[in-house]
Amino acid sequence: MSNLADKILFLPERASTFAEKVDNLHYFVVGVTMVSSIAVGLAALFMFFRYRRRTPNQATEYVVPNLPTEFLFVSVPLVFFLLWFAIGFRDFVFYTTPPKDTYDVYVMGKQWMWKFAYPEGPNGVNVLTVPANRPVRLLITSRDVLHSFYVPAFRIKMDALPGRYTQAWFEATKPGTYQVLCTEYCGLSHSKMLAEVVVLSPEDFEEWLKDQKRGRLAGRQDALADTSLVPPVARMAEQGQKLAGSQGCFKCHTMDGAQHIGPTFLGMYDRMEKLEDGKTIRVDEAYITQSMMDPGAHIVSGYKNVMPTFQGKLQGAETAAIVEFIKSLRTANVREGASQGPAYEPIQ
Amino acid sequence: MSSSAHTAVATPGVPRLAQHFASLEVQNHAARLGMWLFLSTEILLFAGLFVCYGCYRYLFPEAFAAASRHLDLTMGTVNTVVLITSSLTAALAVHYAKEGKSNLVALMFGLTIAMACAFLVIKGFEYSHKFEEGALPGPYYRMQAVQLPGVPLYFTIYFLATGLHAFHVIIGMSVLVWLMIKAIRERNFGPNNYTAVELGSMYWHLVDLVWIFLFPLLYLI
Amino acid sequence: MNPSSSTTAEGVLPAHDAHDAHHDHPSYLVDGTTIKSWLLTVDHKRIALMYLVWILLFFLVGGIFAMAIRIEMLTPGPTIMDAMTYNRTFTLHGMIMIFLFMIPAIPAVFGNFVLPLMLGAKDVAFPRLNLASLYIYLAGAFLALWGMLNGGLDTGWTFYTPYSTHTTTTVAPVLFGAFIIGFSSIATGLNFIVTIHTMRAPGITWFKIPLFGWALYATSCIQVLATPVIGLLLVIVSGEQLFHFGLFDPARGGDPVLFQHLFWFYSHPAVYIMVLPAFGVMSEIVATYSRKNIFGYRAVAYSSLGIAFVGFFVWGHHMFVSGQSTFDAGIFGVLTMLVGIFTAIKVFNWVGTVYKGAVEFRTPFAYFCGFLFFTVFGGMTGIAVATTSLDVHWHDTYFVVAHFHFIMVGATIMAFLAALHYWFPKMFGKTYHEGWGLVSAALIILGFNATFIPQFLLGNYGMPRRYFEYPERFQALNVASTAGSSLLAFGFIIIAIYLTYSLAYGRASGQNPWRSKGYEWLMASPPPTHNFVGPQPTYPEEPHFYVDPKKAEVPDVV
């Protein structure tokens, strides 16, 4: 029955404990709305017919509502409205009060991507991996303008404010991949600011965590508002991004996996790239630095030799900062193979 | 051809009755009600700024207190006294208008305008002092004496609020100048013809009232 | 057609038919034919017509942008424009529709025209202020439009900070234009309040003021009290964008949520500015076409005031997920439920008016039918989004878009069209073809449903607002919505055609084609310049009093 309702109402699947509560109240409200709209409509239609005008200057009775009628008309809707408020507010308090031992994740929205960082290690861009059946608390902030973190399948949403943390929590009920959409207009690519929540079973999640720690991922990302707590490496990444902008790197290299004149920065670090001369190379600090100083030396297969050299234009520290920035654009998506098209496929 | 036509030639001491009003009494009542409504819009305009002040004061109590101490209390107090006195002269103008003494009306308004000028001049000194010190809004702030987070916000609100108030002082002055000229030229005010004076004076009282709220918030606490 | 009924309850004013009036006392339309006589008029009726022309023009522009949005939404990727253009387009659509159309529409056109007629007055209290409000409105509108078309705004009509102070698009002229329009809104409100207080004809006590008058009174209170706050905010944000003082910028200690509080403190009452006059129009129309007194006159009058009052205390329901405290969310949530009750009262009273009435199903009544459904459905979905836990899912999705379009288009524009058709004879002395009226009403109601019901479903499904590109699963509903919108557009075009035709070639309507006992119908249609000639009319009965005088005595007015 509720499946039929979900289909008619186009409700997405329910994948969190909060979603169950929300949808139950939703059915209640929608049901009463439909019934009352139809009732008012039918009553009106009936009366249009029954009391149609029969002579042009027909006189009518002077009808005055009696107090019990008016009282009924006011109190019945009031009872429903207050009931919905009570249930809704109870659920809202549930939503805004995370339980004691949540698994915390830092979320940072910035134009136009979502970055996730865990206190003890791995981080991700546009993919949030969490365990099922365990309360997860999101500590959300923004780097620049207002964003909003919305997961329809969990029925949760919370604005990301610059300079402040907001929190939202959920408990995912089943493994799967659920879309995240930005729901506060934030500029040009607001509608492309999508991400995913990957919910793994608790055992799979432990495996994933171990995998990440084994990997060469750096420490916590710059998701913190108090920049004095950010490790030096991450601050370099910020500086590197500024430089990449001012030096014109973004004219040819995208940050979001889209194909362009040069290979995309997203997931570039540690990628195995195939070169023009058939050799493969691991994209490490050395190769990136060489590409800035002597771009023609090793060109990725399929790309043209059009990159200018930055020798003399960048100091040593600056190239290191750009390298750190590129490293910070690692995704948790494991991809074999050389640069070819977007690293991130949106979920249907 | 229609317009809010006048009745016959204006008689001295009696304002012209506009054609669409039922009587002079109704016209005066309407004018007064209209002015009260307009004053309420002005109050709500400043209310937004007071809300901003309240919010940021709550968030940055030390910064606001420190910045407030750096305002020139003497100049502020003098300004307050000047403005309150100008309200007195404006009220007296209404009194004399009711008695039909148009000369005194003009004199009172003249005094009011003079005091308003004094207010603006003193304000000008305060502003220029701030420019020198570097106590400017937001990114332009460079006063070394007070370096706390939130101080530039204080001065943003200070300049917005006092600037908006000064703008209304100028508007009020223009209205009073017009009334003063009307008093001198027409010599027409009397017990049946003082509504214009009353309305102008009401506006001036509002300008004064806003300052009475601004002064303690900015200078005293 | 007999221009007036034979009972003396019509009022003392003898029934001049249009022919007589034309000779001795020309109608306002022809009393003065130079351009100057129109541009410098202080006649509330001419001012209303000038407002009508410009408001319809701006509605057309806003509507074109709406169609552009719907066409762009046909495919998940770019369809006819790029992302920045789309962001500007929806901003323009919102700005134009809200500030240039919805806020002034019914008050400035029909309020201006009809209110003095309804009160037995010769004009509004401050006719020159009335003319000034028109020119202020136009000045602000042109400045805003110029800004929008010259590197225009892309922030959405809500221009939230910090994006609006950082964006490189043109912010200051648009917001400053809206600021100027605010003065026009305040002036109109002020004028109406003073008119209602001081210019009622003898015999029109407070509880004999027609319900459209009560609605305008409540609307005007909101206009006067709420508009200054947004005025200040518009000036501050324009300044911020130019000078970056940082009042709402966290980098300088500012608070973006404070912006939202100040913004919604006006913008929520603003929606009642848009809808209360519509409710007032409908009270008049349902009484006329049911030929019956309004059921529960005082309840309807008080509910207008109630909406205006409580409407000032509910703004936080736009901010449930903004980082506002849970406690605040609770307060705003429960107060919003109270506002819903006042609207429910009105709905019951309108339906109660039809009970034991004598219904004549004309075009304005057809709009009433659509209006009734849209108000109930739109109002209930308003209650639904006000429910805090549900709003977490729906905030900033197409569900909210559908909800407010149901009220703004479904209620207000239905009422605007109904008013246009209802008072067309009063304003121009002509009638229009009833068949075309009914056909276009049906098209509009159907087209509206087809446009916006899919958007409720899109919101449920999870599609956020202001999305240029969207995931593919949302496409089917978007296509359905666009299809509906073309039906809606078609309906408007038909109305434009036959009403324009009727202006030129319509049949003479006579003074009171609807045989209504609303007070405004006691005067000629179209009225002479000063609304009536000779002595002031008297009003022995309340408006819409259709009881047969030969019947037994009437119970006391409630």
C-alpha cells in the first residue's frame, strides 16, 4: 500500500530512520489534504447546481452563521494543524538532536563540490562513505557562500554556512548509494554540485577504513574553520589552488573530472598514466613538477603538446603548493587506466 | 479637466479645502493620520539597523564596548542637547502657529534649522576625526587603538545608522525651510490653519526621537 | 438591459445610464483627451488604468522569462541557454513577477479604481501622492529592468548573502530599483488606510465597508509596516556589493543568517500583501454571483486583520534548515498553523455564501471555482511545508515552488483575472464575449494544474530549485510541467485578445450588468470624473443585501 503511495507521490526510497518518520506524517497530511480538497470541491459543485439562479433578480435568504457552526469550522482544521505541528516538531527535535555516540564526519561545501573528512583519517571529494545502522553526524560548513547538503533518500537537509558549523545526523538503514544535491543557490554550477553517500554494511565499512589507512592519503583536509588546526600540508593546498587560478592552470585542466585541453586534476595524483611513447608512468610529485617546468618531456597519450612552461614563473615553494593542491583532489573512487573522461559518474 | 481643485480664493487663516474631502476637519484629520503612518514607516526603517546592532553587540560584546568608548562623548552629548532643543523650538513653532503669530513661527523654525546645521557640523567633525583615526567600516578599518574582532562591524553600523539619520536630518531641514518660507510669505497660519506646521514639526520630532535611541546605544553603553 | 433593479435598496443615486452621463457629466475616460490630462491626472481611476497598462506589460515580460525557464527545463542538460543565462533568467522572473507585478497588481489597479467608489468617496485621500506612487513605481521598475538586462543579477530573487555580495553580476541597480518601488508600495498603502479611515460616505460604518475594503485595509497595514525593512536591507546589500563593508560577510564577522531574518521579516508579510487583496476580490465576486450576502461578514473581515497581524510573526518558517535554533523553529512552526486557520475561515465562509444563494455561472465565477480549489490545495500544502519535519525534505525543492505558485498564480492571478472581468464593465462601460471568457478560464485552470502539480511531485522526488541541469530521472515530470505551461500561456493570450477587442468593439454594458448590490455598482459605469454627481449617495443597507424587502424582518447583522 505504501509502495503504491510512494509511486504516486514520487517519493524516493527510504534509507534512513528519519525517512520512515517523515513519510508516515507525509501520508497523513497528504491524505487529509486530498480528502478535504475533494470534500470542499464536491460541496461547492453541489451547491453551484442546487442553488443555481432561476430568475434574473432572484432574492435570497439572509443567512447568518450560528456560533456552533463557526466554531466547528475553526476548530476542526485547528485540531488537525496543531496535531501535524506536534508530530512534526517531535520528529524535528529527533532530527536536530543527534544521539550520544555518533560517527562524526566533517563536511565542507565549496563552489562547487563537497569535501568530506573523517577525524581519524581518510577524506574524499564528492563521495561520503558511511556504515549502515550506525548514527552518523555531519558537521557541515562552507568555504565561501551558502550551500545546503541534501540527501533525498535520507530526507535530511542542512545549510552549509561559511564561518560556522551546522550539524545534521542520520542513521542509514540499508547499504547502497544515495545522491547528495546542493539545495542553496550558490552560483554558476549550483546544479552540478552533486555528491554521493555510499552506505556500506558495518563489516564492509571496516574493510574500507583499513584500506584507506593503508593507502597514501594525507591527514585531515582543510575542512576546519579554525585554520590554525589545519596541518601545514593542507594550507599549502589552499595556496596551491590560488596559484593554479592565477597562473591560468584552470584554462586547460578541470577540477571536476570533465575532459578538457589537459588531463583533469581530479584524481590525477597517483594515477597510472599512459604516455605518448607507450610507457606508463605513475603521476607523483616528481612528474607533476616536471610537467610544470618541462611540459614537453612526458606527454599523456591523446593530449597535445600545448602546455607552456612555468620555469622562472613559479618558485620552488609555489610548485610544491600546486602539487599539494592536486594531491588534495584525490577521490575515493578507485579508477584504473589513464585520463579519459569524467572520474565521477552520477547515480541514477 | 479634473484635479484636486481648490475652492474659491484662499481666505487668510484658512487652508484651501481640497475638493475630494468632505470638510476641512476631515482634511486635517487625514493629513495627520497620513503623517503618523509615514512616521511609523520611518521607525521601521531604523528598526532594521537596531536589530543588526543588537545582534552583533550580542556576538561581539568587548569589541562593541571598546569601540563605543572611542567615540567622542562630549560631541555626542552636545549634539543630543542641540537636537532636543531644536525639537523644543519646533514644538513652539506649532504653538505660535495655533496663535496665528506667523513671524514667530518663522523664527522658531529658523532656530530649529540653525540647530540642525550645528548638529550636522558637529557630526562632520566627528566623521573627519574618524577618517583620520582610521575608524572606518569593514575593510577600511585601520585604527590601531582598538584591534578586536568585530570592531569594523561596529563602525559599519555606526556609519550606516548615523549616516541614515543625518540624511533624515537634511530632509527634515528642507521641510522646515519650506515651512519657514511659507510662514514669511503667506503669514497665513492661525487656529484654523496650522496643520502643515504640525506635520513638519512631527517629522522633526521623529528625527529627534531616532537620535535619542541612537545616542545611548552608540555612545553610552 | 435594465441597468438597475427596481428596488430602492439600490441607494438614492438615481440610475443614470451611460447615455445620460455621457452628455452632462462625461465619463472619466473622455474627460480630458490630451496626453497631459492623462500623465498629470490625479483621478484615481485614470491612475489605476495607467497602472494596469504597465503591470500587464511587466507581467508579459515576467511570463516570457517563465516560458524560457520551462523550455530550458525540457532536457536535463542545456537546452536553449547556458548556466549563467539561466541563473539570470529565473532571477529576473522572480524579481519582475514579485516586485513589478504581484505586489502592486490588485491594490494599485483595482484598489485604486474601486475603493473610492465602494466608499462613496470622490477620490482617495491623497490624489497627488497616488500619481507620485505611479511614477515612483515606474522609475524603480525601469532602473531594475535596466540593471537586469545589463549584466543582470543571478542570485535568485532572494539575493542571499554572502553570494549576493560576492557575485560579479549587476546587483546594485536591480536592488536599488526594488528599493524605489518599495516607496510606491508604502505610498499606496498609506493612501488606502487614510482613505478608509476618513473618506467613507455617511452611512458606511466600519462594518458596512465592503470586504474588498477590509482586505485592502489589512494589506495596506502590511505594506506600510513591512516594506521599510526590506527597503533598508536592499540599500545595505547594494552598498555591500559596492563597498564590501562586511555586514553579512562571515569573513568580517558578519552573519548571513541575520540577513535571512531581515529579508524574511518583510518577505513573508509580502506574500500576504499579494494574497489578501485576492481574497477580498473573491469575497465580492462570490457575493455578487451567488446573489447573496457574504456568510459570516465579520469573520471574514477579522480574518483579514488576523492574517496581517499573525503574518508578521511567522517569517522563520523559511529558515528551518538555515542553522536557526530548534526552539525558534518550533515557535515559527506553531504560529504558521494559526495563519492557516484564518484562511480556512475564509474558505468556509465563501462556500457558505453559495449556500442558499442564486448562482449565475459567469466568467468571474469560473475563476472563483479555480481559485477555491487552488486556495484549499495550495493552503494545505502551505500547512504541510510549515510542518517542521516535513520541510526538511521539501525546503528549497520544487515542492515549495509549486506551493507558492499555487497561491500566487492559483489564488492571486485567478483573482486578478476575475477582477478584470468583473470590473471590466465598471471601468470601460463595455462587456466581453462570455463564451471566450469561460473557455479561457477553463484553459487557465487546466493549464495551471498541468504546470504545477508535476512540480509538487518533483519536489517529493527530490529536485532542488534553481537547477540549470538536473539528473535524468527528473525529466519526465519537467516535460509534463512545460506542456502544461504552454496551455497556461495560451489561455493568457486568448484573454489578451478578446479583452482588447472588447475595449474597442464590446457592447455597452449598462451601469450594472451583474445586477450586483455591491456599493461600487451604484455609480455609473464608467463613472464620471468625480465618481458621482449631485448629492452624496446614501447607504441604508450593507453591501450585497439581496433579501426581498417584502419578506419578514432580517436578523441582526453578525
